[in-house]
Amino acid sequence: MLEVKNLHAKIDDKEILRGINLTVKPGEVHAIMGPNGSGKSTLSSVLAGSEVFDVSEGSATFYGKNLLDMPAEDRAREGLFYSFQYPVEIPGVSMVNFMRTAVNEHRKYNGEKPYTASEFLKLMREKKKLVEIDSNLTNRSVNEGFSGGEKKKNEIFQMAMLQPKVSILDETDSGLDIDALRIVANGVNKLKSENNATVVITHYQRLLDYIVPDFVHVLYKGRIVMSAGKELALELEEKGYDWIKKQFED
Amino acid sequence: MSIAGAEIKVEEKYISLFKENQGRLNIMASDVVANAREGAIKIFEDKGIPNRKVESYKYTNLNPQFEKDYTCDFEHEVFNQNLTEVFNCNVEDLEAITIYLINGWYYRKNQLPDSLPEGVLIGSFAEFSKSHPELFETHYNKYAKNEEDSLVAMNTAFAQDGFFIYVPKGVVVEKPIQIVNIMKAEESFMAFSRNLVVIEENAQAKIMVCEHTLSENRFLVNAVTEAFVDKNSVFDIYNIQNQHNLTTSISSVFVKQKEHSSVLTHNLTLHTGVTRNNIYVHMDDEHCESRIYGLYVSDKTQHVDNFSFVDHAMPNCYSEELFKGVLDDSATAAFAGKIMVRPNAQKTNAFQKNDNLLLTDNAKINTKPMLEIYADDVKCSHGATVGQLDEKSMFYLRSRGISKEEARVLLMYAFAYEAVEKIRVEAVREQIRGLVEQVFRGELNKCNSCVLCGQVSDNEFTCM
């Protein structure tokens, strides 16, 4: 479903991604790990459609369609979800209005009728329950004054509302205490099915205790230098990244 | 053929207009109003129409507007048509007491509800100036600062009619009073409406002034409203401007408030040609509270200038000022806000903010917050910001499948939201929310309709 080939991306002539290859199939959970500055967040925001980076080489296809040609909103409507490491606070835009616009734009794109207010509110109630998000958070402006944990829960709530095919979770565990981490991970697990896939980007193995990956990739200096099963995460937790850095020092 | 050195100054045109029509100007008005004219025209003659050398008009040169020729209606040609035939306002959500002014004149067929609280007077400025001379002697032309602004003096010189509202001691007018001023003429037209509001002790009233243009002529409106707000009373004035591009609107509001009173002014400029709003608030007693707000949304070549002067003359007063602007295309705007804290005004709390969102490289704002403090135990702040739409927020919204255009509307609305939420009358706030969203979507292009109820008159035209 998601196929990334030899992807290169740069910002201000500084090359950050230097040939990424990644194939994600339905039902799979992939973890991308790596030290700071290896390009993890760049990879996810390039796939989500951020215009900050220039793609200089390579391709990315999503169900056969050229992802890199699409504006960010079309990527989302096609079924790609990007959970932000730092969700943006937007005072003045209510969560309800934001989500209703987003869900209905998805439906319009797919040739479906927009939800009525009551249909939408019902959907929202269901999903809120599913991801255990405090119900009054949705009465506020988007992420405004949310704690770190609330922001991340809100990302998972949005994921539940939009029902994507592939979700890229960028450092979803950063800044979470153990309870919030469990809630976020439970949400992700509940949304998992054989038709969708999850790409988890993380620094630490801890999150992977809750969201168990099928594949673990190590990203270093803009390339995936190692891929293996979930046991690789444990090895990294124990030994750190130094042995990889040594091995792949340019 | 023009003769060198004999060029007629633009002011001369208006001074001779005044001299030629002095008799006619006084047909309807009482002596109080008539007696103020001479002094006012003298000020106008001395100062002239403000040019860019006048500090408070630095960014708004009105000379080109005054150079054009306008007709006037000094004899009040009675509006013979039935207003309901050209202008419909079936207020549904908005339970209001609605009255109309036509070209600045009080519409004689206005019907007031029977349920008006006892003692409340709502009606024609001219008529009440004759029937209630004592109120006019006490309040008329006592708060307007003719000497500060020659255009205010010009209004005082030409003043004939407008609305008059009087709320006696202890009376609360629950429903908002909506005053719809309709401009309709056969050729370029100029009006000088003059309004007076007197709110006595422990009384409350909220008024909305809606400005509309109903014919495609060039208009110049120079309006002055004076308001006296006595002890413990509450007064709100919302000025909603939705006029076409050939309109020049100069609106000055002067408020004098007494102990423990609370005043709110809000200038909502949704569409205009050239707008200048003046707001003067004089806190003449301790424990006054005043809130001065504004929201301007402009595109194409519209120009909006908001000028405010908050006078903390006495101790223990609170003022809060917020003006927000969204400028698209080549729209320009100016903001100047002065907070004056007089020497004995200790324990003053005064806050001022002007935030602007520029959507293009050609849009322009000149903003000038000013604090002048002569007391030493005060808490004051002022600030101004100018920015563009936030790229990160744009990306966040788009990454959820929201189109670029829709994301833009959401973010513009989010920016304006803070100012809209300051409206204290819930029904008005609801209406304005919808209207502002329509403006951002480019859907509000009917300046001839009453924006608050969305009714369109039959000869629909766009704002050009």
C-alpha cells in the first residue's frame, strides 16, 4: 500500500533523507527508530506533504498513486494520517468545527454525502469513548491549552475519526507519562485491523511494549541502515545506538 | 481655465455651503443645536479638512473625498416611499427594537413597540431637541471634541437630525435597539447625522448602528454620536458597517461616563470604501470600566482607520482595548490608540492591543499604540502585531484533509474570533459570527441588505 523508493529530501540544500526504501502492507506495524537528527521526523512530514522540504530524488506511491504529486489534503483524503510530534495549537478553531470539516471533506472526496450534525456528533461520541479522550477536550479550541498528553490523545482521537489506511505516528510517546502512554497505545491497538497499517516513529523501545511492531527499522543519517523483527528494538534499548553509528560511519 | 493663485480651497466650498444654507439648517433644529453652529464652523474654517500633516490623520487623507461634489438634503425631503417596499428586515433570531434613519434623517414612519419601558425616549434628534430642551442643554455638544477634530466641528455646524435615546434612572431596556441608517439618493450625496444618547443612573441600554448603502451613488457620511453614561449604568454601542466601495464613512463616538458605569464600543467594519472611526471615552469618575473593540475585514482597495482616545481622568478605572484587522488584496488600514492617564488617575488599569493579519504583500497597516502616563501607580500595557497566516497551522489543518481554501477561512476566522467574542449581546454575537465567516468566504456582497437579518431588497447589486 505504501511504497517508498530511494527517497531523497533536503532543506536549504542540506540533504536530510538520502535514499529511503520502505514498503508497508496492510495489517503491518512498522517501527522506525534512530538517534536524534537521523531524519525520522523529516521522513514522516515529507510523506504527509509538508512543503518545507524539497524532494530531490526517488518516489513514494500510495495504492499505486504518486503520493509526492498530491497536496497534503489529498494525501489525507486518500487515507494517510500523520500524527504530529508537536500538535499545533489553533485558538479560535473549535475541535468540533475542525473535525466536522475534516471528516466531511474526506467524505466529499470519496463521493459520500456529508454527515448531518447529529450523525457527526454520534460518531464523535463513539470515537471519544474508544480512545478514552476526556469529553470536554472536544469543546475547546484545537489543542489550545492542552497538556502534552492531551495533545497526543487528541491526535489519536483524530485518527479514529478519519479512519486512515496508513498512520504515521511521529514520536507519539514523547512527553507522555506511563498512564497517558497506555491510553494512547490502547487507542492505536483498538484501531488496528488487517486493512490498515501503522508506522510508529520512536526514540525508545518503551512504546513498543504496548504497540508491538512486525518490523523495526533503524534510520541513521538519512538512510535505513538495518531492518529486523521486534527483537531489534530490545537490542537497541540495551546497547544504545553507538554500535550502529560505528558500523555505518561515513 | 484656472487662474493662478485663485484656486479655491476645498474647505471654502463647505463654508459657503454652510453660509448659504444657515437658515435652512435651522428649520427643524432647536436653538441649542443652532447656537453651536457658529463656533463649530469657525473651528472648521481655521483647521480645514485634515491633511497628512495632522498627526491623527497621517494615514488617512480625506481631501480627495471632500474635493468631490455632493448634494445634501437640508430640508428633509420626506421619504415618501414605504420603507418596507425597498428594505425588508424580518428579524428572526434578533429580538430588537428597530428604527430607521434615511440619509441621516429619522424616518418618520418608525414604529416603536408598545412594550417600551416607561420613560424611555427613542426618536428624532431634531424633534426631541425641541420638545426636551433641558436634556439638550445639559448634554448636547458637551462631549464632542470639536476643537480636536475639524470634521467633528463640521458635523456640529451642519447637524440637523439623527437619533435620540434617553433611558431614565433605574430602567433597563432589555432588547437591543437597532438603528439602521440607509443611504439612498439619485446622485452623489452627503449626510451629517448627529445622535445623542443619555443613560441615567442605574440604567442599561445596548444599541446597534447598522450602516447601509441602498443606491449606487457616491456617499459621504460624517456622523457624530454623543453618549452620556451616568453612575452604575451599562451601555453598549455596536457600529456595524456594511457599505459599498463608493462610500466614505466618518463616524465619531464620544462617551462620557460616571462612577461604576460600564461602557462597551465595538466597530465592526465588514465592507466599506473609506472608513474613519473615532472613539473618545472620557472616564470622568472613579471605578469606570470601558471596553473599546473593533474588527475590520477589508479587501480590494478599501481603507479603514480606527482612532481611539481613552481618557483616564480619575483613579481606579479600567479600560481594555482590542482591535483586530484582516487585510486582503491591496487593502490598507491604520490604527492609532491613545491612552491618557492623568496625574491623579492612580490605580489605573489600561490595556490596549491591535493585531493584524495581512494576507498579501500589498496589504498595508500602520499601527500606532500610544500611552501617556502622568500617574505613578498604574498598570498599563499596549502592543501591536502584524503577521501572516501561520504556516504550521495551515499544514496541520491540511494534513487532516482540509483544503487550502477552507483552512484559510478557518484560520482567518480563528484570528477574528477574539474580537467577535467580545460582543456582549448573545444574539448579536451569533449573527456577527455568521457574517464574519461569510465575509471570509467572499459570500457577503450585498451591501444593500440588512446584514443582521440577511434580507435583500429587490434591486440587488454587488459591492463593486
